[in-house]
Amino acid sequence: MLQTEKYHKEAAISCAVAANEQFQNATSLEGERAAFAPSEAPESEHLPPENTRVQTVAAHLIRDCANAWEEFFNTVATKEWGNCEPHARANVVAPDGTVIIEDAPLPFLIRIEKLLDDVRRLVEKIPVLPASEEWVAESGGIWSTAATETTFTQKIPRAVVGLPATPEHPAEVRWYDREILLGIWSTVRFHGGIPAGRKQEFLDRIDALRNAARDAIYYANNVDVEKRTVGKDIIAYIFQ
């Protein structure tokens, strides 16, 4: 039914677009017939008639578009009336055979397929734990790494007397920096993301559920429903 609706919709739109282009071509809508009647003067001559045919007939375009739109209206009506029928229902079944949604009506199936697209876009944005670290689960959804230790040092200037002072010369002093260990930093990193594998599990289940919903839509759409012919009445009213 969805493919049939799409076909008739495209046909109706294509017909309307083509007709609109013809309506914009004023020259093609116009024609002319000219007949020449010679005078009685000796110099007069017989000239052939001149005819310009009308290339675009609005009534014909209206007829073609009306037929296309009538079929489209009928298809939409048949689908929507069918959606309201009690038998236009189906189960949403997971790949492992689990029935996720039982006896779901067709309008809900169509709606949930679109909603699952929104859920997937959200899940795609969930941050994952950096793969460069080993993570351990803490409470409250927080993850942590093992502690890493880093030394904390500071350079302290020190003086060494090379030559002692004499009455004639001051002492010769050399300065150098001595690195002193002041302590050790113990660092634990935390992260609020989720494991990449866990995220992929979510995505896989969304895809499986979405495919199951599509299968259910296909099944419900192929249930025999009474064909509706409201298009004829709509077109007849407009172009009476």
C-alpha cells in the first residue's frame, strides 16, 4: 500500500507540474485561422489561408490531472480507512523471537518507526570511555582508572665553595640546582561515559526493533482492506 500510494502521489505531482508549465506558456494556448479574400483589382492575387493550431488545451490537462489526483485520493483513503480497521494490526517481534509489542495498530507502528529514528540519533551522541585507559565501574554510573603515581620535585639552588677566600681574592663559589623530591602525586581518572561495546549494543537493539517495526508495518499494510473511491466524488465536485 505504501508503494502504491507513493506511485500515485508521484504521478499526480508530475502531472500537475507538467500542466503548470503548459499553463505558463501563453503562446501554446493560442491559435489563429486567417483566410484571405482577394479584391477585384487586377493586381490582386490569391493567398493561402494561414492557420496556427492551439497546442495546449486546458480542459485536456485538467482531465489528465483530475484522473491522476483521483487515483491518489483513492489510494490515500484506502490506506487511512484501512489503518482504522481492527485487523490492520501486527506484532513487533525481535530477532530472537521475543514479542516486543503485541497486536499493535498500524498507525502506532508507523509512528514508532519514526520515534526510533529519534532515539537512535540520541544514542549516537552518547559519549564513550576513552579506549586508551582501563576502566573500572564505580557507583552511580561513574568509571575510574587505576591510580598512577607521579613524582613532584623542585630544584633548589646550592652553593659550593671552590676556593676559599684569601686576603687578596674573594672565595670562588659555584652554584648548581639540586632536584629535591617533595612528594608523590597519586592520580585516579574518572569518566561519566559508557563502554563503547555497551553503546553498540543499544544501537543494535534499536536497529533490530526498527526493522521489526518495518516488518510489522509491511504485514499490516498487506492485510486485505476495502478499496475506497472517494476521489471520484472529490474531483467531480471540484470540476463539475
